[in-house]
Amino acid sequence: MPEPESTAPRTPVKHVEVAAEDAGQRLDNFLHRHLAGVPRSRVYRVIRKGEVRVNGRRAGPETRLAEHDRVRIPPLRSAPAPEPTVPAAGLLQRLAQAIVYEDERILVLDKPAGIAVHGGSGVSFGVIEGLRALRPGEPLELAHRLDRDTSGCLIVARRSSVLRTLHALLREGAVEKRYLALLRGRWNLGTKRLDVPLRTDLRVGGERTVRAAAAGKAAVSRFRPVQFFGRLATLVEVSLETGRTHQIRVHAEHAGHPVAGDEKYGDAEFNRALAARGLARMFLHAHSLSFTWPQGAPFSINTPLPAELAGVLDAIVGTGAARR
């Protein structure tokens, strides 16, 4: 459906030189910052049409900019300014309480399940909008993402230079991310490395859906069983070598052991059995992050399994299902 034509005046053509602090940033993110008020869909459209140029040449949205690059930004109409709004006090309080580590470079949150990392798709505010409201004027940016229904370790950069460093570490596979997940059935595969490409560009009923596909993007997960609950379920630790959308959930389903409480890729009968034991969300928790800063200092953090998930494991044991 075409966007309604804005009555706002067009911006002039701009030629912007990339500053040192913006070096390494993706072109689309650079443009979103310089074109506040212009819909994201329109920004991507002018990139696709070649109206945005980097050093006189066409460039894709994922192009990494270098210091002194010259970016041509075409004339665009901005959207009407939205009414100023602020996140609810309850959300801000939850986010403030979720900060488990802070230094001059980063914040780390134990993100609660049910909160999106950013606004959009019907969600007005997410983690990053809430943090910016808590700390106005601070240039906070998400270093990576977690699904809305996943809890656990989430890193937020406090400076653009730190964001570029973290993104470089993530691209190089130098950040070790570990998750805890409860899977259907008894996992008899031992420690298993799943190297299964994923298609992440599929839509089903307008909703993003990921599928295992030979022609997909490389995706590698390593599953290690931690605790068996009879034939009902297995608690596993999953470490990621890549970070594709819904990667753990789709790899688990592909292996025949879907994640408990997963309404998109899971098993309805298994989900009902776990709901009867108190599971009210997807059983997936990002419990550990570790890496080494370029200067050589190691960093590691972990967050325990949330009480609502630990309670489900206790309920399984209490009903005797773990022995059957």
C-alpha cells in the first residue's frame, strides 16, 4: 500500500562527510540518524533506487562507512512530527531494576521476557526507548538483540565507538553467547553441533517465519544437555556460532526437540503439558555472555534462570514426570 503523500517540505540535497565517530556504521543506520522523521521504508526505497550515493557510487543499506566517505542524501519529505510520548513508569522501573552491570562503556540488562528490545510492529516502546528515557542525552545503542519472549543478557553500548567495537567482535564470532532452553523429549544426541542454514526472509500470513533451507544463510548452534526430565523434557545449554533470527528455536525444532512454550515453532501438546506445570512463556534464557576487549581485558557476565522458569523445573520434578 503506498504511503500517503506528506505535505511537509522536501529537505534539500545534502552531502555529508562521515566523521571519525561514525566510521564502521552501516549506511542505513547512518541515514536513519540524519533523516529523523522520514519513514524507514522511504529511506530503504531511496537506497534501493540508487538515490543515495557513497563517494559518488551506489551502495546497499549494509555498506559500512569509512571516515571521510561522502554520502549524498537526496531530497525527501519528512513525516509530520508525532506527539511527544514517554514510556509508562512501570516499564521504566522494570528496566532500571534489570540493569545488572554498568561501566563507562556498556550497560548489561537481564532483560525480562515480554519486553521487545525496541519499538515497532505495534510496540510503542522497547528496552532501548525506555533506557533513553531513563538517561536522556546519553547516546545509548543496542549492541545485539533478543526475541521479545526471550529473557537474559543484553548489552547496550554507551558510546558509538564502543558500539562499533562490539559489532566488530560479533561479526568476527568473538562473542560467546550461551542460552538455557527446555526442549521436548529426551535429548539423546549428546553434545551436538547443528550446522543448518536458515531462510530468514519468509513471510507467512504477513508474519516473519524462519525455516531450515539449504539455500539459506549459514547458521550454527551447539546443544549440550544439562538435565534430563525423564521422557518429558531436557534442559540444554545452547552456544551460538552465528546469530540468525529465531536460530535456537528453529534448530531445536529441526532436531525434533522444539522449545517449550514456543507458539510459532513448538509442539502444542507439549506446550499444554508444560503450561499445566506453570509455564506461561517461552522457556529460553540468554544466561551468559563473554568476550575480550581489543585492549586485552576479558569480560564475562551471566544471569541465573528466572524464578518463573526455575519454578517450572521444580514442578516437573514435584509431579514425578522427571522419573518417567
